[in-house]
Amino acid sequence: MPAWVAAGLTFLSSGAVLVLEIVGLRLIAPYVGVTVQTSTAVIGFALAAIAAGAWLGGATADRTDPRRLLAPLLVAGGALVVAVLPLVRFTGSLLSGADAGGVLLLAAVAVVVPAALLSAVPPMVVKLQLASLDETGAVVGRLSGIGTLGGIAATFATGFVLVAILPSSVILVATGAVTVLTGVVVGVVLRRGGGPRTVPAGLLALVVVGGGLAAVAPTPCEEETAYHCARVVADPERPSGRVLMLDTLRHSYVDLTDPTHLEFAYVRAIAAVTDAAFPAGEPVSALHVGGGGLTLPRYLAEVRPGTESLVVEVDPEVVAMDREQLGLETSPELRVRVADGRVGLAEEAPGERDLVVGDAFGGLSVPWQLTTREALELVDRSLAEDGVYAVNLIDHPPLSFVRAELATMREVFDHVVLLARAPVLAGEDGGNVIAVASQRPLPVAGIAAELTGRDLVWQVAEGEELDRFVGDARVLTDDFAPVDQLLNPYGS
């Protein structure tokens, strides 16, 4: 085999595995969310597949002519890269929740078999390149380096370019098709050179079947953004109601004709805080970390004319969906900035905001970099002396994440309260809660009255009750913030 052909096959097969690894995480995210566990599962299974494929490929190359196997491995590996798309989507549609079993199953489906087959190619190429034992080190080192370069090129090209311009389905199908085509060409060339017939017809049928299943596989996405699987769903009980779905979460509810309609209880709870903390009808300066459907900024603009809201939303395509499907109209009073929430906080001018609202989620968890003491110090810096911070959190018993976040907030702010239903405060249930913090005393009685006025059976926990709830929870810092591990997203 010519050296340039060996280099090309090694580069391609290694690169295809890394494309599969990166896109595999995006494929499973709509079903199990994006957490440290999902990333760990995909990376772990990919590494296991690479190790198993390399080991078995090398052992097989010592017992069988690699020329018999190279083309079938490339064709089968490419076909299965395509087949991963329907396999994940059909399997994911049967799962619900981010439990460890579901995460591991989907991660295994996404990467293991095709990655193992493609990882068997480089050691077989090495075998064909070894003309003398005197060249073993040079050949193995050169091809190992080329394989690593293929993985690096695929990683950067996929992460920085392809996912920004192409759907995951297109990336996978294209990667699989190129790999299959390469396998067919290798098979034809080897056969013309007097080698054995190397591409069984059954493998070509697998390509057709995999492509057909990919075409009909159900997709949970209306729009695949750089961060989410997103779609807008109409409310059958309210003609003007729309729900923005991001991955597994009903993120926002927007009434296209009535910005004062607040469907979700947690949004009504934040509105109750604003009504109790600030004089009725007066404008405020608000920073919203996390945009979604921009329900609350629109509400504030309606009930507090003159309010200036800046929304920091990390996903530009979600903002585009807001404009196109949810009737968002920006103005000098309602601005949207596309940026990570932590970056947006760091660039805020000090002491200017009356209100900061935290409603950023990756799956069901608040991004860890927004939960730490250092992040909350940025929130505090951006607030005026009597400013208020209200953040939406989700957790279930034993509520370890909520307790840790409250402990962290109490490190930064002099006054902290928790708004939640009684079963949540008793540690018996979970769901959305609102933590409120300020350097000035909070109007607890006023907040409680506003909650009742909005038909919310929520309570306000403070003082000794909050002490008991928080317990000995550890403060989160930039150096220690295991948010995904503390969070129980669905309960038992």
C-alpha cells in the first residue's frame, strides 16, 4: 500500500470517530439533556470503542490478510455512522428522564459499534506498511501521529464550523457516506490489483437500510441550534399561547396577544417579587440572565412602562425563533445580547440594575458557572444598593443543589429567602423554586401577599426555617461546583 494511501485511510478513519463523538453528544441531548454525565458517558464509550477496536484490529491483522478487511471495515463503519442517527432517535423516543441508565444506553448506542470498527482500521494499515522490522518505530509513530491529526482536524472542523452551519443529521450522513465511498474505492482498487474480493454485498445493503432509516427517523427538533434541540408548540387550550421547548424542558410560555399572561408558576412567583419589591407601575432597570421566550421582560415592559431590560441569551437561534415565531420586537427599552450569562455579568456596569433575574438552563440544570460565589459576586456588583436578585432553580429530593445554591447566596447577600411550595420546603417534593437575595431587607410579607394574589400556594422561607432547610450544604465556588452531581432532575 502506498504511504499516501495509508496516511489517508488513517486520517479519515480517526477523524470519523471524533466527528461521531462530538455529534453523538448533540444527538442524545434532546432526550437526556446536556450534563457532565452525558458528556462523560459519550467520551468514555468513545475511548472504550477506540481501545477495543485498535486492540482487536491489530490482533486480527496478525492472523488475516488486512487487505481482506480494510474495505469491509470502512463500509460497515460508515454505514453504522449513518445508522446511529435513527438508532438514537428511535431509542431516545422510548426513554424519558436523565437517569444514569438512559444516559449510558443512549451514549453506547451513539458511538460504540461504529467507533470500534473504524478504530480497527489504523492497526491494519500499519501492518500493511511494515516492510521491515527496522522500520517499525517510524511506521507506527508516523501513522499514529497522522491518526491523531485526523482526530484534531475533525474535532475543530466539527465543533467550530460544521455544527454552526449544518444539522447533526447532515454531518453524520455525510461523514458516513464519505467513509463508505472510501471503502468501496479501496475494495475496487485492491481487487483490480489482484487482491481478494473485499466488499460483501450485504454491507452495501446495510448502507441502503441505514440511509433509509435515517430518512424516516423521528426527530424532536423543529430547529437544531448550536446549543439546543428547539421547537415551538401551540397550546391547544389557548389559541394565542405558545410553548418554547428546549431539549427536554418546557422553557417558556408566551401569549402572542397578552404579555401580562404568565402561565408558568415560577414566572408568576418572580413577578410577585418584582411587585412587592418595587412601587407599582414604576419602571426598573433589569438584567435577565437567560432569555428563552423573554416572557418576563415583555411582562415588565407592559406593566412597568419605561422599564429598560437587557436580556443575555447564549443561543442566537433561540433569539431568531423568538422573533419569527413568538412575536419578539426589540427596542432601546428591550434589548437582547447574545452572550454567555457569566460573560454578560462580568461586562455589566456596577451598581446600575434594580433587578437581576436568573433563568438560564442547560437541560434541567443551571449552568454551573452561574451558580458559584464568584458569579453571585458579579450579580451583586451589577445591582444598585437596594437591588434584588431572583433566580429560578429546579431540583428534587434530597434537593442538594438548591440547598448548596442557597448556602452560596447567603455568602454573598445579607438577605436571602426561598419561595417554594410547602412539600418542597419539607423535602418531600421538588420542581421549580425561586431564590431571592438582596443586600437590603426583603419585603417578605409583601411577597407572600403577592404570591397569594397570583393564586400560588407557595410559601416564603426565611430565618431559622431557611437555616434548617439549607443545613450544612457546601458553598459553590469556581473551584468546586458539582452542579450536575448535586442535582436530582426528576426525583425518585
